[in-house]
Amino acid sequence: MSVKRTLMMVGLGIFGIIALIAVFTSWYTVDESEQAVVITFGHADDTITEPGLHFKLPWPVQSVEVLSKETFSLQFGYKQDKSGELQAYDAETKMITGDEHIVLTDLVVQWKITEPNKFLFNAQNPEEILHSATSSAIRSIIGSSKIDAALTDGKADIEANTRTLLVSLIEKYDIGISILGVKLQDVELPNAEVRAAFTAVTDAREMKNTKINQAEKYENQRTNEAEGEKDAIISKAQGEKTARIEQAQGDVAVFNKMYEQYKGNQQITRERLILETLENVLPKAQIYIMNDDGSTMKYLPLQALQPVEQKQEQKQDQKKEGGGN
């Protein structure tokens, strides 16, 4: 009787344990930043991405692996501990450029889990595979780059080419990881003196670019000023050209008018032209008019008469003004 009761109690205990296991392993929760994979007898079934409470068959029939949906960072060449201090791994970052120079290259790879099933079952250690693929990609790109490009203005191309090669490798490995970005942290030389020399070269190159930009700016400024001066000279020349043309046309019109008068009264017009020319050429000369035979001579002081005529005109103007008052 006691043995039977004992067996019953043991059976009830085992059943209770199984019931508790079934109760506590039949549900699971998924956070918004998580994703879960339901595994049935070691085989991955569904991927759960919706947050909340979910149910499954109790263990050991089904189990759940919860993975993060957030972005991870792979630090290649250095590690940052909890206190924030950086630990460099020069042996990992030391590599040779295409022109046989040694450089130390640190970088960060941003990645996330996009296919949880493959991440769990296609590789034993996907993160280690990612680290090895990163090392292979960066060494391949640095090995085909010149040291000047690696240390100066070629870093953007190195980042892009490394990311392209790394994405290609990860796709071949098919481990459920997606590469979001590759960022070079630092590319430097292992020797301090060589580093200083390359820094001086970089500064000289930047100074050269600055001088070139300044020269181009001065060239553009002087070109604009020359263009303005040229336009001003052309505009002035065009104005003088127009004035000369108009003056010539006026002279032609005066000549034509004078010529019409000359055809009607040639003798009088000739004498008039001679007198006007003499007045213009010899403004202070006294003009005498003589007979053709030379027997008698009479002179007409034309310039002497002009002041008298001007005085008479002034007297007449004064009388008019006085009468008006």
C-alpha cells in the first residue's frame, strides 16, 4: 500500500513537472526591436517579426531563438571597452599597399540580421565569418591602392570598393547578414617619422590646391575686368563712329547745298568762299579790295567795321530795354 502510494506520488510529481514545463514553455514574447525563429525538433519553421505575446508547442517539441533587428557594428582593428578606452590591434590592421608601403587601417562595418534562419543554421559563427570577410575585403582593396590615395583623397573610393567586395563575399557565404555600410576610421603609417613626412606632403598638396584656387579666382576677376574694359572701348568706338558718320553726312549735305548755290552763281559764290576762307585762315589780317587794273586802290576794312556794327547793335538793344522799362 505504501509502495503504491509512493509510486502515485512520484507519478503526480512527474506530471506536475511536465505540466509546469509545458505551461512555461508554451509562450514567448517578442519586443519591437527583436525577431524570433520557431524551431521544431531542430528544424527552423517560421520567423516571427511582429511584437507581442506568441504561443508555441511546449519544449522539447518546439523552441524559440530570439534575435535582434537592430544594427550591429563590427570594429576591425580596434576594440572599445566598457570604460570607453580603445585598444588597437596593429597585427590585424597592418597591410601592404599596391606600391609596397605598410599602412595601418581601422574600419567599422555596419550590419544587421536579415534572414534569421540562415544566421542560425548556415554557419556556426556568422560574426567570425563576417570578421574574416572584412579582413579579406579591406586587404584586397588596400593591396590594389596607392599609398597617396590611401592616406589622402582616395579614402572614399576605398570605402566604396571595400563595401562592394564585402557585400559580394557575404552573399556568397549566405549567412543571413546584410552589410549596411563601411567606414574607414583611420589609415596611417606605422612609423612616426614617415607619418610626419606624409603629413607634410599632404599639407603641401592642400596648399597647392589653395594657391590654384586663388589663381583661378584672380584670373576670373581680371578676365571680367578686361571684358568690361573691352566692352567700354567698343561702346566708345561705336559712339565715335556714329558721330563721325553723322558729321560726315552733315558736311556732305552742306557741301551739296553749297554746290547747288555755286552752280547758279559761280562767280559770286567763288568770291564768297575766298573771303570766308581768308577770314578763317587769317582771322587778324586786314583785307583790301583792289581794282583789277591797279590804277586806283580802295580798301574796305571789314574787320574794323565789325566793332562799329556791334556797338550800334548794342545801342539799339539798350534803347529797346529802356523803352521796355
